Amino acid sequence: MSPETLLDLFLLSPVGLVEVDEDGRVEVANLAARRLLTPFTPTGSLEDLFTALGAVAPDLSSRVRGFGSSRGVILENLELLAPGQSLGVFLSLVKVATGRIVAVATDASGLAMARGTMSHLEQRLRAVEESVRDYAFYSLDRQGNVESWSVAAERVHQWPASAIIGKSMTTLLPPDNASASHLTDTLALSAQNGWCEEEGHRARQDGTTFWASTVVTALRGANGETTGYSVISHDVSERRKLEEQVRGDASSNTDYLTGVLARRAYFDVAQSEVARARRYGQPLTMLLIDPDHFRDLVDQHGEGFANEWLRAIAWVCRQESRNTDVVGRVGGEAFAVLLPSTELSGGLVLAERIRERMQRHVFGGDYQGVRATLSIGVAEVTEPITSVDGLLATAGTAVDRARQAGRNLVVGYDD
């Protein structure tokens, strides 16, 4: 899609789109956004979105500040009611890059018709911004032929747009699953329910396959009829293989005391994620967590306290992490958290939450009143840091700097 076409899509879209920075200052807003949101503002101005919507959504600024990831959905379908008017709008906030947030506003009365359009536009905008790199995004016409093809789809499927546009989606299925009936059933289910999700093999141009989680969403016209489909396929083959290995040998892959991954299993997953991040040019960050004065406190309170503390660290890490993050015990008292699709800044935010929560943790039983803190180093995959050992080494350097600075600190490796 050319920049001119994308600009026309942005300006003329029936869905309200506003680009703001993290302080709410409006960079650009299309006509639909001004029409939908102006009734909510006391002055009729959209110069500062958070201030303009303060009367109906006073917590927008705090939600943005509290969002820890570098990209993703901050807020989805918040219903706004205009003061003194029978007007409703659904508002979503999507962080597409550091310092860049897209607000999506839809008329609540026409939400059913606008949902397909909004999803279509959001995915196109995210593809243009390259906010997702290991997802194949493309669209189909009503018959299931490829209509548009993103750079991300070309990267995952290894099909150039010139070779795949106009071909049936069955081209992207392995021979044993590339039947016309399978495609027909998938499209019919999507048209009936709005979307459908499945897992299965997908084919690359060279004939190799990968295991993918695929969502097919029906796109609706103004009359509600299906006009086509958007497709998102996520390559999860390596993660699936490792999960099967873990399930097959849970005793050797799970740390007996804390329930997180043991060192060997953690390294297996980490090596796979590093390879995937490098292949797709995706950010990847690691946290290395070291308990402060561990041996001194264990000498003072006993081995029972050591076990309680290690279990508490693992619990805090799991509570604060996302489902896609990987937590492991990588040493006697050291833990590591791997954050796929996360830059250094996002890792620092999560590390600070873990540090603060551990600092406030209250031990029970014989250890009431004991306070324990953590020093955390954060490192990111970069040109010179391209392996799990490299990530651990640089995160370890950051931990050393945290110790030297007085402990109970988060330090990012920035050399």
C-alpha cells in the first residue's frame, strides 16, 4: 500500500483515528475523529486528547503511564457518553511505538458495522508501522483469494506479493490440508460468527511448513454483508515444540522448589526466542534477578527462609509477567525473565514492578518482619548481543552495577 493510499485511508475512514504522544498532545486527527469526539469536549478543541475527554474519561493519562509494554492495546472499547446528549462512542488506545499512540473512536450505535472496518484499519496501520514482525497479515476476497499481502506476511510465508496476490488461500496450506472444502468451511464459519480461530500447519513458498495460530475475521460492508476476510497467522512452531518437550518431561524441566522452568529448560526456550527475534528483527529483553544479601539473610534466618524467599521471588515474577514471558531459575538463587517483543524500556518497567513488589512482600510464620530486596539487571538483544549467554552476561554486568550503587535497584545495560 502506497503512502498516498494510506493517507487517504486515514483521512477518509469512517472510523475516528487520532495520533497522540504519551502526554495526550494530538499530532493528527481525521474528520471522523473530530465529528465523534468533539461533542465530549468542553471547548470543542482536540489539541490535548486527555484534557479534552477529562470529563468522561479522567483516567486516560494514568492508563497510558501505567502501560508497561512498548506496543499493544492500552484500552479497548471504553464506552463514552456525551454530557447532556444521547451520543455514545467506543474508544480504544493502541500504542504503536514509543511515544506514539493511536486513539480509535467508533460510533457505538453503528459498532456492529464498524467493527470489521476498524479491525481492518488497525491491522493495516500496525503492519505499516511494523509493530508486529512474526505475524503474517493479509486479506482475502469473498472467494478466499489473496487480495492484499503485507511485508510481515512475505517475511513469514516467504512468498512475494507479486506471486501470491490473486491465488487461493489454499496455496498457503500444506498439500494434505489444501482442500477447497477446508477453505470453504473456514470462510463460512467466519462469515457466520464474525471470526474463527484455528491452529495448524501453514506452508512457505519453498514447501516447508510451520505451526501457526490463525485468526480469520469477516469484513462487513455498510449493509452488514461479508465483503472479504482479514487473516492473521502467528508462527508458534518453535514455542509449541518446546512446550511439548516440557509437558513430556515436566520433572526435569521444572524447578522442584519454585515451579518455574529449570535452568536447562529455560535455556532451551531462550535460545529459541533469541533465534526468532533475530530472524524477524523483533525486540527481546532479559531480566536477571539477584536477591540482595542472600547468604547473610539465610545465615541469619535459616534454610527454611531461603526456600520461602525463592518461592516468593518466583511467585512475584509470574504475577507481574505476561503469559508470553518466560520465567526460569538459572542459578542457586538467581532468576531470569525473558520478554519477547519487548524493548529495553519495557523490560525496565517490568523489572521495577518486580523490585517494588518484592520490597513490599510480607513473609509469614517465623519470618514475619523480615524484609528482602532484589537487584535486577536488564539487557536487550542488539547487534553485539546475539546469544543467550550474551544476554545473561550483559544482564549480569547490570546486576553488578546495581550492587555497586547500593542494591535494591534496577539497572539497564546500555553500553
